[in-house]
Amino acid sequence: MKIFESGQRVHLVDKKGRQYALTLKAGETFQFSGDTISHDELIGKSDGSIVTLSRGKKMLALSPTVAEYTLKMPRGAQVLYPKDLALITMWADIYPGARVFEAGVGSGALTIALLQAVGERGSVTSYERRDDFARTAMRNIERFLGPVPNFQLLQRDAHEGIDCQTGDGETLYDRVVLDLPEPWHVVPHAAKALRLGGIYLSFVPTVPQITQTVDALNHTRAFGMIETFESFTRNWNIQGRSVRPDLRMIAHSGFITVARRVEQVMEVQSLSSEMTDPSIQENGDTAPDWDGG
Ligand SMILES: C[S@@+](CC[C@H](N)C(=O)[O-])C[C@H]1O[C@@H](n2cnc3c(N)ncnc32)[C@H](O)[C@@H]1O
């Protein structure tokens, strides 16, 4: 059972699912539309409890998930949406023990997701150009995760390079994850900083940014398996017989580009070689390469 303690972040959720964030501090009072509840009443309660405010309104007290926390935490820069955080951690294949380089940090939403995924055995090193954003991010990160000895946040410009040499000349990083406007300037540094087989991932909101990023990845000849994709999530309203998609959704956030650091780029097959490829059937469809498909 998780019991709320002073210093912890708690979300109070009303009947309509609206969430109100507070950081517990003995002696303080939470106020909401003329209703109040003292933090002391929440401290010692279990995660998932129902609490009653001064005028009788009932609310659910929950320990926020990463998705809930990052949507409600103070922002310097725009945060990544949970749908993109989920895809980034999966497609960058952030695993326990991984050594990750990240830039820029913004408000720290992606950093929190990366730190959770690498766990105590892994590490995250992040560059953020703006000192004010770096400070907001550090507060956000520590308020959610507590002290993070495996995290290094440096006020640096990632366009100028990624420090990646250990004493014995080994490159440091398993993964490079970028959420900044011009990732193509960082691509040559990522090629040097990533170990062979390592993964590069960047997130950008517009099509010209993808083109420049993919051009830069191809230009280095150090990356293969380059893919770009986007995602949509659409919530559904399920109330009695009213079962339908919500009227509003986030129609666009951005594009994810992923690439693998390789020793040598394999030539892309030309159309003429595809024509002689036995796996291409006469109608142009690719033949299944499994038995009985
Ligand atoms: C969109 S925000 C990142 C948001 C972050 N991923 C989050 O979820 O909270 C982009 C950040 O990149 C930083 N940035 C832009 N160019 C940079 C560079 N060359 N080096 C380091 N940081 C940079 C900006 O200051 C900004 O904070």
C-alpha cells in the first residue's frame, strides 16, 4: 500500500475527471473554488483514497503517473505528450542499464520518462541551452523522482558537440534522444557519441525538419534502418448507449525519426534490382517469406 507523505505530489480528481496537483506540506491548505482541505488530512492516507473537502465535495486522492504528472507540472518549454513519451521510450528501446544522451531538456517530461526506463543501473546525461529551463526541469524531475544521482544536466549547446570519451577512448552512449528544433546539427555528433548498434531518435513537429534530419542521417553514412512515423490517439466516450469517439483530440504533435548506428550503410536496392529479386512477385507484391503464408 502506498501512503502519502509530506513532500509528495498528489493529484485530487473530481467527478468529471479533472485533476488538481498539489505537493504535500504539513500545515498547508489546498483551496479549490472556495472548498478547502488541509494537507495534514491527506498525509497518512493511502493512494486511491476518497477525501472530503470542507463543503462536503468528495475527491479521489491519487499519486500521479508519469503521464499525469508531466501534463500538470510547471512548464518552461512545451512538454511532450504522453503518447509520444510512450513511443519514444519503446522505439529508442530505452532499457534498464542503458546510457542515454538527451537534448534539449525543456520542462523535463521526456527526461523523467528516460530516467524511469533506464532505472538505477542506467544513466541519463542531458544538455539544455537555457539556464531557466534547466532549473525548472531539475525541480520537476526531483519533485517526482527524488534525488537522481544517475542524472547529469548540463547547460550546453548540443550543436557544439557531445562529450563522449571515457578515459580509454570508448564511446559512452547506447542511445541519443533529441527533442530540439534543429536535430540535424546534432546528427554528426550523435554518430560519434553512439556505440555501434546504438539508437538515434529525434522528435520534430514539421515536415521540413524531418527532411533535414533524414538528409543529415544519410549524409553521415553512419546510420541505417532510418524510419519516420507519427501517432494519433483518439479517446472514446462510453456512457450508456453513447459510445463514440470524443469530439476533440490532439490532431498533431510531431514526427519521430529513428535510426540505428551501423558500421557501414548497406546500399538501398534500386528499382532494377527489385525487379530481379525473387521475393517480388509479378504484380509487385512482396512474397511472404514464411511457409504457407
Ligand atoms: C520542446 S523543448 C523540449 C521539451 C522536453 N522534451 C519535455 O518533454 O519537457 C526543446 C528544448 O530544447 C532546447 N534547445 C534548443 N536547441 C538546443 C541546443 N542546441 N542545445 C541544447 N538545448 C537546446 C530549448 O531550450 C528547449 O528547452
